[in-house]
Amino acid sequence: MEPHGGRNVAAGGASREWLPSDRAVAPPHPHAHAALRRQPEPRRRPAPRRVALPLAPLVPPLPVPPAPRRGLRAVAHAHGVRRPPRRAAGRRHRPLRTLGAAHDVTTGAAPLEQRLKAQAYGLGFDLAGIATLGPVGTASAFDAWLAAGHAGEMTWLAKHADLRADTTRPEPGMRSALVVALDYGGKQPPGPVARYARGADYHRLMWDRLDAVGTWLADEIGARSRAYVDTGPVLERDLARKAGLGWFGKNTMLINPERGSFFFLGALFTDAALAPDAPFDADRCGTCTRCLEACPTGAFVAPHVLDANRCISYLTIEHRSEIPAAMRPLVGDAIYGCDICQDVCPWNVSFARDLAEPAFASRAFVAHKDAPTLARDLLALDDDAYRAAFKGSPMKRAKLPGLKRNASVVLANGGTAG
């Protein structure tokens, strides 16, 4: 598996997306395109302080509004399921619902790019932009981040560096990318599980929707396409910035000026030559350093540079060994992932959205539980109960031994172990 670009969570992803910014090396999640942990008393959101932000024009919204999501079937899968086979031009997919007579995107004189984005919005994506494929500006920074040892045990991130350096290489003949974002509800209350992981796994859901857009494009102009959601040597946050969806925050997340950073990222590569959107070149973070200061483990060694070895999201998800003794008290009551650096961001304080995608609603095993309760319930699971409770969940990424390890740390931190 390649970097979790689909999740800004951490787009990318499935833990957090371990991707760099355009100025420095930085790691997600997954991946996406992630929870405050001071339970049981909820933490109040800090009031955003005044931050000097450079002026830059907002990315203009598309003139075609999204269609209602009524009747859309949500599909999810667990990590480890193979990527569905690529679709050839003309291959049929399940019928794509139209956007209504007033906004018909299957006919008319609207530019292809506008109709393509309208298909994405009609299927429930919250942001869409187009980028031309080619050399990746952050590839060298990502390689330097790996060389510095900031990836921890994630040795698989070092694979396919040659493919990652140019987005035309993973799939020969591809020329453009439709980059999309899907919000997972940053206004949900904090808890022991990061927001992105409480419901269904986003990979299959986003694949199906991107493949549906690809089928429409094949029917429309005979173009080939392939969807990527944390599944290839693609730095999705770099591509999303090129497509105008946002800028790299100092916490390494992609930030959109109208939504903050609580969203997954995905991309549809195509051999069609599409007119690209303007890249998001502005840095709207200004002098703000709230994300860097709020990290309880000091995981940010510099703005835009995250050392995964000290990141709670990494330690509770991707790290397979025992959590180092010195780090355990700092984990607090985080059982899976961490959203702290996103929660304190003024752009999320102001613009994070309510949960709108039903598939991402908390599953029963996780919903409405404080950290000690969830920890005890996890420790009581056997293999069969675990598979039933977490079928189609991103939390399977940590596996049952990892979840029980995290639960034991949380209970020890609360003084109620055993």
C-alpha cells in the first residue's frame, strides 16, 4: 500500500496520510484524506485567535450545484481488500443517476470539465478539481522525509519512488486527473476514536463513485480512466493542491478555505486532455502555529514536518510494536488515531461541517462510548466478536492485538487497568 492519500486524514488517509508539504518534508490517515482524547469530560473547542493570514482569492465554486444524495448506496471495505480491476473504455458500470432536468450533465453545450465535476458532485463528493499529470513537486521532499527516518516502521512507503516522482508513470497514457474530496464531519464531538474511523471504510465507497464517473467519461468521449484512493504511488495531497482544492497546513494536512481539513481525498486518472484548474498557491496559515503547539507528543519537528515516531495517530494505528514506555502517558485516551492538530486549526474551528455522509456515522460498537468503556469492551473481544464488530471498518487496520494494546495503554493512563 502506498501513502494514505485518500484520507486527508489523512484526504488523507487509512490512518493518517503521511505526505509532505511543498516546502518541507512531512508525513497522514490514510490517506486521507485524524480525535481529541480527554474523556470523559468533553473538551471545549478553543476560540480561534487572531491570525495574520495573507490575502488570496478563494477558489470559485462551480456553477452546477450538487444533487441530493437521496438513494445513494454506500459501500465500504476493510483495508487489505484488493483494488477492483481497472475499467476499460466503454465498459458498463451501474447506471449513474442524473442531476435532474434543470442541471442535466449528460447533454448540452457546457464544457466537458464542468460536466465532469458535476458528475462528481452529483455522486456526493464535496470538492472537485482538475490537474494535469506530470512531475511531482513534493516527491523529493517526501524522499528526504523517508531518509530522515520519520516514517517509523512504515517501510512500504519507500517503494516505487520512481513512479511517485511523476504522476504520468503509474498508469502509462494518463494525462489528467479529477481530484475529489469527501467530508467526514469535523464538527462531530471528539472521542477516543478519530472521526474518520468511526464509520465505514471510505476506500470502497470512493472507488465506486470514482469508477462511476469514469464510466460516464468513457461513454461521453471514449476516455480511459483509473481511480486511486490510497492505493498507488500517488501523493494525493500534492495533486489536490495542483487541482485548486487547498494548501498544505503546517500540520501537513490539506486545508480548504471553505471546509477546513476533515475530508478524504481521491483521484480519477484519465487519458483525456482536460483543462486544469488553477493550483492553490497561497498559504493561508500565516503566522498561526496552534497545531504545532497543541500536539501533546511534540511530533512536529518543524512546520510542515511530522515525525511519525512521535505521532499518536501513527503509534495507535501503523506502529506494530509495543508503544514506547515514554510515549504511553502522552497517548492519553486515544484508542485509534488523533485529531488534535486538526481540532485546534482556526479553519476547522470556523468551517468544519456536520456529518452528512451516512456511511461515516459511528458504528454501534464505538458510538457514544468514552475511552475507558471502549477500552474495556475491546479487551473483552475474541477473534469472532472482533470480526463481527469491525466488519468494513478502518479500525481493522490496527488489527485486534493493536487495538487491545492501545486499550491497555488508555486504561493504564486512567488508572483503571485490570
